[in-house]
Amino acid sequence: MNERVKTNLRSAIYEMGGIYLLYLAYQMFRNKEESSGGEYLAVIAAIIGFLVIGIGMIAFGFYMMNKVRKQDIQAREDAKAVEEKKTED
């Protein structure tokens, strides 16, 4: 497996993990009324943490996929330029 495929798979796993954390935060938010006192504060803190980390993981996954896509485009343009230079000579 080449490095590009590994990076894309890793990015997809980050995104899926982020989506799962957002799902957990949503489920905890829906059930927060069942908590009271200190437990309620812990649930709110966990919801905020899951939201921040989940959004960060999704953003990082998209950033990595975009970075790989830009590298692929640049590599194709470089290969095309080399090919055009060969045909000119």
C-alpha cells in the first residue's frame, strides 16, 4: 500500500471517529436531564469535550485529505510539464 492510500485511510478513520464523538455528545445532551449535581457538571464537560475533539478530528481528516489531493494535482502537473518538455526536444 502506498503512502497516499495510507494517509487517505487514516484521514477517513479520523473523520469517522470525530463523527462518533459528535454522536456521543448528542446522546449525552439528550439524556442530560437524568443527571444531577456534580454528575450534571461532568456530563456537560464531557459533552463540550466530545464536541471540540470530534469537530477537531473531522477538520483534521478533511485537512489531510485536501493536502493529499493538492499533492496529487501538483504531481500530475509536474509529470505533464516533464512530458511536454520531452516532446519539445
